[in-house]
Amino acid sequence: MLLLAVVAGGLNVYLVQEFVLTEEVYHNTLGERMAYDRIDKMLSQQQKWSWLAYALIPLGVFLQTFATSLCLLTGVVFPPQK
């Protein structure tokens, strides 16, 4: 299940980066506030560090699983009082 969650997270990041947040979106959104060259520089830096998003997916899934498990175990260890 952990592997499935990591693969789904990786697929989600890939789809968002490739199909949702395209260069056109950045240029249309930031075009009035930033120069075209600065937007291109920002996008090149983002592509340079995009591997980091994929590397942090397993850590994020682990932290989410840990937090959920901790909350469930708290309910088991400290049951509600009557």
C-alpha cells in the first residue's frame, strides 16, 4: 500500500507539473508583474530542482501515514472515559 501511495503521489506531481502548471500559465499569471526573462529564469530554476519534488514524495507519504497512525493509536491507548 505504501508503494501504491508513493506511485500515486509521483503520478500526481508529474501530471500537475506537465499538464496543469505549464509555461503558458506562468506567463499569463505573472506576465503583468514580472518581465518575460525573469519568468523564464524562474521556470528554468524550477525545472532544475524538480527532482526534489519526486525525492520528497516518499517522505511525505511516510509522514502522513505516521500522523494518521499516531492519531489512531492515541484513541486506542487512551479510550474515552464514561
